[in-house]
Amino acid sequence: MRKKAILITGAAGEVGQALVAKLAENSETHIISMDIMPLPPELAMKVHHIVGDILDQSLFERIISEFDITHIYHLAALLSTRAEYSPMLAHDVNVGGTMKLLQLAAEQSEWNRKPVKFIYPSSVAAFGMGSLENKAKNPRPQEWEWNTPITMYGANKLYGETLGVYYSNYYKQLADDNPTMLDFRCVRFPGLISAFTVPSGGTSDYGPEMLHAAAQDKPYACFVRETAAISFMAMPDAVTSLIQIASAPRENLTHQIYNITAFSLSAEEFAEYVKKYFPDAQITYKPDVNRQRIIDSWPIDMKDDAARRDWGWDPIYDAERAFSEYLVPNIRKRYE
């Protein structure tokens, strides 16, 4: 008999490692993690980790031959900056990988006559504000507004959202036996900041890069201008949001795609927090034209009223607590 299991893709990434650690603490269900990279040893011992490519169909066939997948947390993705340099690869991974997993989830849902929960982290990159004037006039867009991304990553994420809604609501809708649909749930993250993993190619990484550089007494040239502003979230809140939306009663959800956010800062305001705790931090500004253009296309913040109403979203870490209680103490320990 197949064992019930939770599948986490992209498990070796920033969000993935934090999610694996949290679920391994509290879940009695078997956890399968997957990534092209190995997990750190302290995490690998807690889960069944598979090193492999999200596009390798044979891997998924072996997984479902042994396990009954009840939840999928699909975190695997090629991030925004890297995706701009490798758009074909980004499309293959971000869209092709998502499509494969949605098909798997749909087939498992139909087979078991019970929906597989498919948790999909999307991104602020799904927005495209068009101009700095639009960005200033519309600081907190709703989920369905300004969905005109200018990056491959943003386009991939927006398409992934659309595919998830299709598979959840319309796939095989004309079939006579009316098969059970998968249960697709999506959160749109702002820029995420982790104290425990080094930034790895996200366009919002100028924030955490400032902190890591300051903790090592290294100068840092920020790749966006001082006034560039977007929303951020501490990693523990990001992980909590994924678990919360997965646990929410289906009847409470009025959306399938939810904005979530915690606090909004300009690059200069972020630097001021860094200098509060690292007074000798050497931070300058050397905007990169392409990365600045991407940041300019993202909103200053996001309207997350629906998530707060429907499933109790309420981040623990505002900017002050994120720095004082989570980021600074842990990053200091890392470099002691």
C-alpha cells in the first residue's frame, strides 16, 4: 500500500529549506523533498530527499508508484534575474515543471477521488505597473490589477497561476464522470528575506545582500537607486503563509490567488535599518539599468485584505521586528 506523503519541490532553495524544517517539526505525514541540489545534512535526515530535475518525468513516476501524494508545495523555479539571462530554460523550468506537477496532481486527485492540495508560491513579479507614475498612484494593487509583467519570471508565474486555476476548475470539465479536481491555492510573495540562506539570484536580493555584506564588514554597492521601493517579508512569515493557506477550509476561500505582504521599504530606508545595527556599514548606490527597470515595474506594496479576511493572514514580523528579532541576531551569528 502506498504511503501518504507531502511533496516539496525546490526544497534546497531559501523558502524550501525553511519549509522543510517547519513541516518536519510538525507533520506526521511522510515528506518527500526534491531539488537539483542536495539538502544540508541536518535537513536531509528528516525527509526523503531526491536529487533530480523537475523536468524528469521518470522521477515523478517512481514517486507516485510508492507514495500517495496528498499535498504538493511547488517551490522549484528559476528566479527573476537568472531567468532574464536564460529565458528558454526559465520557461522550461517555471512553466514546464509546473505543468507536469499540475497534471500529476490532477491524475492523483482523480484516482483517489479526493483533491490533492497544490500550493503554489507566486511573486510580486506577476505585476507590471507600466510606469513610475502608475506605481506612485497605485501603491497597493489587488490580485487582478496590473497583471502585465515585464520579465520572463513574472510571465512564467502569472501563467502558472492561470494553469493552476484551469486544472483546479476546468480540467476534464466535460468528462461524463465529473472527476474530482485538484485544490489549487496560490500566494503572491513580496521580496523574501532569510537570515539563514544566502541570496541566490532574486531581483529583491539587494536588501538581504546589504545585511550580509554589513555583517561581514564588506562594502556593498546597491544595484537599485535609493528611492526604489517594494514590499518585503521575513522568511518565517513566508513559510507560515504557505502552511496557513494549505490548512484553511476550502469553503472559506473566496480567491485561489492571494496577495500577501508584510512591510514596504525603499532601498534607502532598508539601508537605514542596516546602519542602525551595523553603524559602520558601507552602502553606496550603483543602479543596474536592467534590474532597476524590473524593480520599477513592481508595486510599492500589495493589497492583501482578502488573505487577512479569508484565512487569517497576519504577519508576525513588521520591519522593526524583522530586523531586531530575526535578521540581525541570526546573521550576526552566521559570521561570528
